[in-house]
Amino acid sequence: MSHVAILGITGRAGSRIATELLGRQHTITGIARNISQASAQPGLSLKAADVTDGKALTSLLPGHDVVVSSTRFVDGIDAATLLAAAKQAGVKRVVVVGGAGSLEVAPGVALIDTPGFPELYKAEAGAGRVFLQALRAENEIDWTFISPSALFEPGERRGHFRLGSDALLVDAAGNSHISMEDYAIALADEIEHPRHHRQRFTVGY
């Protein structure tokens, strides 16, 4: 089993990823500014830290097999800080909870650049695209960026979904969605059986 550090353990995605990994008997270090929002569980160690502080983060990462970043892009850790901390701590693998905005809806056309993309989400989606671009220039760390579908909310753990690469996944009814619970399954599967080395992939119904 792996020893996994999760940045943003108290967030909606981070908490569900932790639940999935703990259920598979992985050992988790959960890192967040305010860990009082997280519940103690067997196999989970909680550490309070500002993940944007590279020095503080680096001190918490040695001994981990994987770092999962599930913070927001606008006010969370940036790619340079995350990669530098992982390298200095000797962590070989980084998995990032991505966004859907950079997924393509047509060849060369990203979802964020379509006319109907909500203004409210443009800053976060744009920052996510910049993060992915930075990862694509990285050749030392084994990184994976996992984009959810357009609608990414807490929901049912169905246990079935589709994987894609850089194109937005849409179901037969024209919807693009994935529950955070099923997304967590896909992420845990990738940690246990790595298939997307230095790649982005997406998860949807």
C-alpha cells in the first residue's frame, strides 16, 4: 500500500479522495490550513500547513510515495512550488485534481474559450490551464493531471464511468458530469495502477 499526502484534505474533493484511499488501506497524510474541519480516522494523519509555503510543505513530504494536490488553482499551490517541494522531499509521483475548463470541445477549442462558459469560473479554469501547461514542461517528476467532467459535485458512488484524454466527455443526453465519489475511484485506481505518466486524462459518465 502507498503512503499518500493529500493537499486540501478538508475540501470536497480532497475529503472524498481520502475516504476512497483509506478504504483501500493506503496510509494518508492530510494537509490543510485548518485541519479542525477534518475527522480523525484510522490510517489518517493530519498536519496543519499552508501548502503555498514551499518550505513548510517540503518538510511534510519526505517518506511519501505520492502527493495528491486537491487545492483550488486561484488561491492554492502553484505548479512550480508543488514540483519543487516534491523533488526536494524525494517524492517521485504527483497527482493533481484538475479542472474541466482546459478540456477540448472541438479540435483546438477548449471549454473555457467557448461563448457560454460561465464568467464566474473563468479565473479558476484559466489558472488550472496554466498549471497543466507548467506540468507539461516537467520531465523529472512522474505527474498526472486528472480533469473531471464539466459538472463535478458530491453525489453517488456508482463505481462505473468512462476515461478520456483531452476531450470533454459527454453522455448520450448531452450532459458532462461525474460525482466526486466516482472521480475519487478513478484517482485511486491511477495511484494503484499507473497508466497516465506525465499525461492528463479525464473522467466522466
